[in-house]
Amino acid sequence: RARRTADALVIEVADTGAGVDVGELARRRAAGRGGVGLDNVERRVARLYGAAGRVTLAGAPGAGLTVTLVLPLDGAAVAPEPVTAGTLATSASASRLAAAA
């Protein structure tokens, strides 16, 4: 589902699967035991929109998972930084999620 707000495009991708404990997922990702899909999306959003773009997760065991992307519409895109081996191997967002859990 996608919708436009006054200043952003909000895209929600939801499933009705087995769900996941979002806090546990954040801890696994921060420890380098997560998949590459969410890290890839988070890196791309951060590289294109900086702090103005967001990727959030909501879900619980037995209740599915919703991934929400918030992409600013005000021209806030930033120039992408070069990709390096260190950039590909880290995820600041995963660390922030783990700290918040």
C-alpha cells in the first residue's frame, strides 16, 4: 500500500505470515545474524535521503510483519556516497533498532 502525505511518499509492505519479534530481529541484525534484504533497503534509503528517509518495522509473533518506508518528496535526496566494503558490511540502522529494543 502506498500513500502520499504533505511531504512524503509512505510505502507499507505487510504480510500475514508467522510474524517476528521486532526487538529480537533488531538484536540479530545488530549482531550480524540477519538477512541482507532489510539492510540493503535501509542502506539505499539512507544513501538517497539521509536522515529524512526512514525504514521502520512493526510486527509480533503470530501477527505478521509490516515494513514501512518514508521517502521525502521535498527534494531532500542527497548525492549517494561511494560503496565500499565497510559500507556493505555494516548497518547503523540495525544498531539503532537494537539499542531501542
